[in-house]
Amino acid sequence: MQEREPSRTALGAAKHRAAHQLLEQGRIFSDPLAVRILGLDPGAIAEEARADPSRRGLRLFIAARAEFTEAALKAAVEQRGVRQLVVLGAGLDTFAYRNPFAALKVFEVDHPATQAWKRRRLLEAGIDIPSALAFAPVDFEREDLMERLRAVGFDPGARAYFSWLGVAPYLTRRSVLETLRAIGGSPGGGEVVFDYSDPPETLDPERLAAHGRLAERVAAAGEPLLTHFEQDELAGELRLLGFSELEDLGPAGLLGRYLGPGRTSAIQDRGGHVIHAATPVLGR
């Protein structure tokens, strides 16, 4: 992203979440604040989405990854006693403003420029900032994540859940693995949901074309795609970093979970993945 400017890809993801509420009525992922936080005319959001039908697949993927992430968070809170959520690269994510878990503290981490933009949007939209939310401005490529989190009250000795959506593909491989190492090595234990994509050369022609269109758009916005992983390779890296439980869903697996397998039977299970990785729960 450009210095002193909010992330263009964060805005794009927010538009997709809002469009999903308007065009699919939030069938996969319901977010009552998705349209409001944007501050744009709902008709204009829907019109822009309808104008390019080729982006519907990306919209549904973004909705499905959000639903997957929040379902895994619910299990972490209710079954494993997690009381800390860290939203990495928060963009215009709205979970903290509709958080149903009274004991869950939320930390939003983002580039300083994007975070300042979000805070302006919250003010303009009349969305209150809850007391259980802390903001931590971080440049992933230059600053220590855990150090910045501790400065705003994060407890590394307590288990935490990390939501990291729409960020890893735009970072260097070194930064991705360093962030995962920090989460996996946290004294209290941790779990993370993030998305990644298969290497372009492994995709079928249709998915390669879609990947090429996305890569062109984000590069033009100053946020090029930098990192891809093979599924088995990434699983090996995660186990070395302390994660023992892995659930990795490719396009067919992810959309099949929310649309039904009959709707995705022809989809090659390569492209965008969402993965939930967890360290062992201490004391079990």
C-alpha cells in the first residue's frame, strides 16, 4: 500500500462484504454493519458489483472466509476459553462493533494510515467504539507485532485467536512466516485463521485468468500479490512453528460448506484457501 494512504484492497474487500449483503442478502455471511461502515449509497454498491459478474466468485469467497473465521472464533471462545481476539489487517472489519462475547477483548491491528481512515469512517457512520476494543497500529514489514500488541494491553500468557484475512498474499514470505512464528510461539498458545493462494502455475486456465485479473487490479492499486504457498508445503511450515491442528479448505471445500457440494462439484480445489491453525491447548 502507499504511505499515508488507506489500503485499497481493504476497501475492495469491504465493498465485496457489503455487496454480499445486498445481492445475496447475506446468505453466507450476515454483517449488519457492512454497508453502513462504507458510507456509500447501497444502490451504487450493488450497481458496481453487478457491472462485473466475473467478480462474483471473489465476493462469495470473501463472504465464506469471514463466516469460516467467525465460526472458528465462536468455537475457540466457547470450547477453549479464548478471551483475546486479534484482527490482523483489520481494514473495515466490523466484528468488534457487533461482538456477542462479553468477555472477549478485541485488538485491531493495521497499518497506521488504514487505521486512521477506519476511525474516521466509524465516526462518520456513527458507530461507537466499544470499551473492549484496542487499536494497535503496526507496519508488518517493519515492526514487531507482539511488542505493539503488548503496548495496548495484550497478554501473551493467555491463549489468543488471530483473524488474518486478505493480508498474507500481499506480504513477503519472510513477513508471513515471522507473523505465524510469533503466533505459534506465544506462551499462552494461539490459533489463527488466514487465507492464501496456490502458486499461479498450478491453476487451471479459468482460475489462472481470474488470478491474473486480480493481480493486475491490486498491482495497479500499489499492493501487488507477493506470496503463494503449496498446501503441503505450508502445512509443514506450520507444524514446524508449533501448530498441531490444521484445517485447510480450498475453493470447492470452502464454498461447498456454505453453498452445498452440488453447487461446487465442478470447481477445481485450487486457488484461494482459508486455513485454521491451532497450537495445543495448554493443560490438555
